[in-house]
Amino acid sequence: MTEDQQLTYDAATRRDQGVRAAVDQGLVGPGAPVAGLLDVAGIRASAASLRAAFEAVTAPGTPVLHAFAVKATPLVPVLRLLREEGIGAEVASPGELALARAAGLTPARTVLDSPAKTPAELREALTLGIAVNADNPQELARIDALVASAPTASPLGIRVNAQIGAGSIGALSTATATSKFGVALRDEGARAWVVQAYLDRPWLTRLHTHTGSQGVPLDLMAQGVSAAYELAEEINRAAGRQQIDTVDIGGGLPVNFTSDEETPTYADYARLLAATVPGLLDGRYGLVTEFGRSLLAKHGTVLALVEYTKTSGGRPIAVTHAGVQSATRTVYAPESWPLRIAAYDAKGRPKSGPPVAQDVAGPACFAGDLLAENRELPLLEQGDYAAALDTGAYYFAQHYTYNSLPRPGVYGFTAHPGEPVTLATVRKPQTVEEIVAESGGGESDALLGL
């Protein structure tokens, strides 16, 4: 067995152990028919591989901040775990900043990115000393006023869009000609404006770009980074000094959703950057990365009880408790976001048996609420469990309140050979009372007097 195969085997084995333990301990079952599981060892391993990949290609002493994109898995215990593994936070809202601070992330290890920052958000970030990437000229004007009114320790920069094209998922492609993000470098006069903006503001010391995301190939990501590097060099030449000292290259490493194999790897990407933009890695520039999905996706599982089974048109259907509320993208865009499904029996053990084409349906009241359609699996039966794999990123973030379905509990686990599995609560299941409160339950008479 090769090292890669051993790692895959270990991840799959840990997942099976985690599922069995969650069922045994009643974290999922008739009283809690859906739950999320996070493999802590896998998360730690991904963080270590990210650090090692960039350490291997950057000059000794190069300052590198790996800032996790909080939107991918906005759970305080996850952010705290990543902090302990040397990973910072990239935030895009007041809520995400509050989560990062609750996890103990310091301002020096936090970056604020968003295309719609309010004056209050900017003021808070600059007061705290958090790095900020201005998205557009109007935002930069707001920062001008804040910098003039009070000193700040915040590293400040501008986000640019290299406009180099789209990946296979248009909605996630951030470097298109008409992307809403950043200053569009190829628009008439835009590049000259960016250069002059830096020359006019000696306190602008960072440059930010983000090309990657799911569906974006590595070579396109590298082209975006190369464009930012060339712009940084141009600005520094015009300034006659190294005004830009740090380049934020964003994140967006795509994830393989077809098997347990983790490809592409951070090492693949880092080596490509070393070949494409060696000057960026020679020690003259600090680096910031903003990976999200690639750090967490492979290490999460949504586990759902099969409540009923039936047939329709001759096709078996397993009706489960995981659907659009957890896997919103998969349900509405299954071609772009297919999920692997694993079958477990009523005791949480992997099911065996001949593959049978069947639908795995969710609980929401519309026909398209399907985790998988016509998928070949061992036949699921009432009381079994369907597991949606590779769901550690976004699937615990994008809860959709269709039918007022509750947010599931999320649990982290560790599994070691010959030892009992240890589980810890990351997020408690949402209660019906909490759903009522969030839906205006305390204001039930609010409309009667209007």
C-alpha cells in the first residue's frame, strides 16, 4: 500500500469509526435524525500540509499567514482548532469577525475582505489593527478619511481582479471580465488608477487578488497570482522603493468530490507557483493565503437517518432527514455540486450488498430535494443511515430554513486504532423553541395594530 493509499485508508476508516460512535452514543438516531461529523485528525493534517507546502517553496524567513476563509465553516471550535494549528482567519462580515475573535484569533492573524464593508466595519477593523483589502475606489475613499482621522496599525491594500477568465462553475468564478470583486485591471484606466492610488498613499502596503474556487484549474489560479505579482513589481518600481511588502493571493484550491483522494494538493499548487512566479517567493514579499473549502471539505460528513423507503416508477427511494437545508448547492445545482453518498446500517456499520440504483431524498416539501438521484448503493432500508461525504466545508455554513427545518448538531471526533472514539459537541442541535424565537415568536402581536 502506497503512502497516499494509506492516508486514504486511514481517513475512510476514521470516518466509519466516527459514524459508528455517533450512532452508538445517540448523537444521531430517531431523536436526532441528522448530524454533522468532523474528523479532527483530518483537519489537523490538512493544516499541516498547507504550512509544509509553502514552507517548501518560500525563502527562509518569508512571513506567511495562512488565513482560513471563515465562511467555509463558521464554527468557533473549528476556528480555535485551526488557530492551534497555525492558521489565521479571513473574515467577510461583522459576524465572521466576531466568530474569529471568539476563537481567540488576534488582529495580526486576521484579514477583512468583503465587497460591501460598511463604515462601521471599516472603523472597527482599523481600530483593532486588522488587515483590510479595499474592494473599490469608493471604499478606499472611506479608508482615506479614517486613516486621516486616527492612526491605525492595520496593514492596508487594494483587491484587484485580473479578469483572466472563468472556471467550470460561473457563480464561483471571481476573475471574470464582469466579476463584482475588486478593481477590474483590464478596464480602461483601471491599472493606472491602481498604480497612482499607491503612489498617493504610502500607507498602502498590500495587494490582494483571488482567482481560485471550486471549478477553477490550478493554472488559472497561478495566472491570477502572476498578474498580481507583476502589478506589485510595477508599483514598487514607480514608487522607487518596496512599498508593497505583502501579496495576498487568496485561496480557492478546488476539492476532489469523487473519491477519498485529496487532489490537487497544496504541494501541487505551491510547486506551480514556484515555477510560475518565483519572484513572489524569493523572500522580498510576505504572503497571505485564504484557503477555506480545501482545508475542511474532506473531513466532514452529514449523517442522516433513513425514515422511510418506497418505490416510485420502479425506482427505490430512501427518504432521509438531510436535504436542501444542509446541502443547498447540491440540491439546486447537482451537476456542479454532486456528493458522494455512503450507506450505513442501523448500527452505523458500512452496508454491503449489490449496488442498486436509488434516489436519496431529503425531508423538504418539494420534489427536487434530492441528495442523489439514481445513485448505485447498497439498498438503503428504513432505519439505516445515508452519509453525505466531503461536507466539512459550506455544508455546515449554508443552513437553509426551508420548512423551518432545524440546524443539525455538529460533532468533532478522534479515532485511533484500538481505542474508543472520542466525540465532542461543536454546535448543539437547534431546538424547536429556537426556531420559533428566530421567526418572531416574541412579537406575535406585532402586526395586529397596523
